[in-house]
Amino acid sequence: MSTIQRLIASTLVVSCTLMSVPMRAHADIIPTEALLAPADAAATGSARERVQAFFERSDVQRALVGQGVDAQAAQERVNAMSDAEVAQLDGRIAQAPAGGEVLGLIFTIFIILLVTDILGLTKVFPFTRSVR
């Protein structure tokens, strides 16, 4: 029995000694964007695909041409949008009733393109002058 007691006592002495040694830990602050980026990447990719599919529809392209917007230029502008803008546009497309608010959505896109033309970020409309 004394051998087992010696073994247990030795183990406890070593364990207590090692517990008193200060351990170094390193912790950084992780921004929320870093944690949400992988989940948002998949959602944004599908949102971008839905928006591109929306712009490829023939009725949307006809409505854009009716508003004086080149459909290809509008598609390129949508491709240049940030992920947040694409998600917002996808949300508006999803909220629009089937066929009822398409003109309102296209008018919104027209206004966005007009503002970006005036700010000098794009050159879609020939009748605008850039502020820059």
C-alpha cells in the first residue's frame, strides 16, 4: 500500500506544482463581420444569382429599355454593387408582388443608376452630367 500512496502523493505534488506555473493566454477581439462573413457569403451569392436572374427576364429588360436604360449597362451596374446593396435589392425583389410592383422596382433601379451617374460612378445615361 505504501507504493500506491507514494505514487499518488508524487502525482499530486507534480500536479500542484504545475498548476502554480503561470500560463500565458492570448486573446484578440474578433469583429462581428469576421464571424458573419462565411454565412453572409453563401447568402449573398444566392442573392446575387437571384438578382441576375431577375435582370435576365425579358419583361424586365423591356421595362428597362422603356425607361431609357440599356439592359446590359444595368446588368453591369448590378454586378458592380456591393454585397449589402445586392442583398437590399434582392429583398425588394422578393417583396414585390408578382407583376404588380415590377415597374416600381425598375423605377428604383433607374433612380439608383441616375444618382450614380450624377455622382460620376457610372456612365449609363447620356443626358446626365457628372458632379466630378
